[in-house]
Amino acid sequence: MASGTTTAPPPTASLPRIVAASLIGTTIEWYDFFLYGSAAALVFNKLFFPGSDPLVGTLLSFLTYAVGFAARPLGALVFGHYGDRLGRKKLLVLSLVLMGGATFAIGLLPTHATVGTAAPVLLTVLRLVQGFALGGEWGGAVLLVSEHGDARRRGFWASWPQTGAPAGQLLATGVLSLLTAVLSDDSFGSWGWRIPFLLSGVLVVVGLWIRLSVDESPVFKEALARAEARRAGTEEKLPIVSVLRHHWRDVLVAMGARMAENISYYVITAFILVYATTSAGVSKQTALNAVLIGSAVHFAVIPAWGALSDRVGRRPVYLLGAAGVGLWMFPFFALVDKGSFGYLVLAVTVGLVLHGAMYAPQAAFFAEMFATRMRYSGASIGAQFASVAAGAPAPLIATALLSDYDSSTPIALYVIAAAVLTLVAVGLARETRHRDLGRVDEEGGASAAAAPAAGARTV
């Protein structure tokens, strides 16, 4: 390596605790974020945008959903800056409080029938807070694990915070599915939808208790000490400036890598609730249960894909997932159109398994691209700026295409185009599997660091 040094892993007992803290925190935050997406597809169109055509109301509902993504780059910039200056842990605690507070407040919101146009305005503001918090959450959570872990199994350990997404989806969909099963449509629409949002308050207390119990990343503490010793008496450059100067190619690669991953996920888990109920004649309960089962399998396969990336590399696994998702889109909609629960489960599950091949190695892949003192900023910016063009408009675009063409073909082509873009971006990237996160070349970072010889391992 450029530094000639290696980073020792922490005591074995501490790593599972770090992983658990990151996983539980990300699960809670993704629960909050996905809960909004499911509610947007199921009830928000009627509660906050009444009087519209059903699909138009859904479009307006998904528009507020997309607003949350628009705030994520700002969260990435702010949390990345302070996370690279102050540490990962402090910012992760703040992101959890912001996300949980906004979600709890949504559960208390008056609807359009009570306060008129103020209702969608308040909903949009709280969605902005959610997006801002999540923009800073992802980078900190995966870096806390990546920088604590053993380099030989970094892909496996760093994939566990990634399971927070399907776990949050599983929890959000499960709560909604239970409520729709035990409540009438009128009861769920009038007050039952509030319960999952208010539940977030309890979950945040649990998450904070766990997250406050972990230590700061040792790799970050070492890098901070070196930086302070080397730059005493000089003005330190902002992390974002260093990222754009030394890692702009890596940022572009990360953004391209996110396109297929992000777009396919929200088509498979959020838009499918609209498509299955309006075009395939499937009930809300059936669609929710299919996503529930698919999310459970998704949770299980992500660590397996992460472990595989430790053996064969991040790029091969990622490329397999991107190609697989693109090829699956036409069979996906063909299965959903059959209107059968079994076919719907198969469509969603296979789609999410292929998505997991991209999502699992993503944490280690992005972390390994950037030097320590700009890693939070670099990974967050690459991931969250892409979400504005990818995940944010995905349900909106898919719903608009369905409204205009009354066919799934344009939607499938939309996801396939994203898969091609991701294949190009990851195909042009460098393999990062053997990189040492503890190296000291703060300016050149991952882009300049030479990989060890084939078969070499860093610890």
C-alpha cells in the first residue's frame, strides 16, 4: 500500500456490537422512509390530495415522496462535512433523532379535510426533514462498520447495515399489512394509518440507546490525529473540496452504480403497490404480502452477496445484479399481470434477490473508493446525489408512464436503460476489494492507492 501500514481489526467481540448498532439504526430510519412510500401509494392520495382522479392523486402523493429524495443530497453534504470533521457516531445519532421526530410528527398531522391546503404543505416539510436525515444516515452507518471491520471480510460485515433497508421495508410493510388485515378500509383511512408513524417514536428511543453505546471508528480517530499533527497552524480544506478535486471520477462511478439499484428497488417495492392494485386487479393486502415475503428473502440474501464479493470482488457481483435486474423486468411485469399471489411473490422476490447483488457490495465498494478524511462526504455525495435522479422520480415516472400508455412495457424499458447505465459505470470502475482503509495518503486516497498483489490480504 502507499502508506506501508495496515489497520488492525478491533477485538472480535466489538465488531458484532458495531454491526448491530448500525443495523438497528438503519432499520429504524428505513422503516420511517419506506413507511411514507407505502402510505403514499395506499392512502395519502385520498387524505392529502382529495378530489383528484385516482392516478393523478397518486402522482401528487408520489411527488411529495420524491421531495424527500431531493433533500438527501443536502443531508449528504452537511452530514458528510461534519462526519469527516467530528466523527461518524455523533452525526448518526443526530440523523436518527431527525428522522424519527419527523415520522412521529407525520402521524399527528391533520388531513386536507381538517385544515385544507396546509395539510399537504406540512406533509411536504416533514418529508424534507426525513430526506435530509436519511441523506446523512447511510454513509455514516456503512462507514462505521467498514472502518471497524476486518478487510478480509469487509464486504460481508459492511453488507449488514445494507440489510437495514429490507428490514425497514419488512417492518413498515408488515405493520401496514397487519393493520389493513384487522381494520376496515374506513377505519384504516380515518385513523389506522397513523399508528405505524407514531410507533416510530418508540423505535427511535431503542435505536438511540443502542447507537450511543458504540465507539467512534478507530480508522477515523487515527486519520484525525494525523491530520491535526500535519496541518497544525494551517487551514484545512473542506472535505467536499477534496472530494471534488481528488475523487470526482469515483463520485461519478458511485452515481452511475446507483441508477439501476435505486430505480429497480422503488419500482419493485413502491410502484408495484400501485400497478398490482390498479392494472393487475390485486388487492392491497395481497400486494403488501408479496412485498413482505420478498423483503424477507432480500434481507437473507444480502449478507451472502456481500460475502461473495469478498471472494470474487465487488465489481463482478455488482455487474451480475445490474444485468439480472435489466433482464428480469419483462418477466417481472408478465408475472404480476397474471394476478396470482404466487406469481406476484415470485416476481418481487426474484427482483429483490437480483437487486441485492448490487446493494450488498455497495457499502464496501463505495467506502473503499475514498480516503478516510473525505470518505463520509465522498460516499454520501455519490450515493445521495444519484438518488435525486434515480429513486426520487422512479415511482413518479413509472406511474406517469402507466397513466400515459396503459402498459408496463415503457416502465420495463425505463429500468433496463438504468441497468445499462450502471453496467457502464461499474464496468469502468477499478476493483477495490483489497484496499486498506487505514492508509494515510489523504489527498490521493483510493484513486491513487495501488492495490496489493493478487491474492494479498490487508488487515
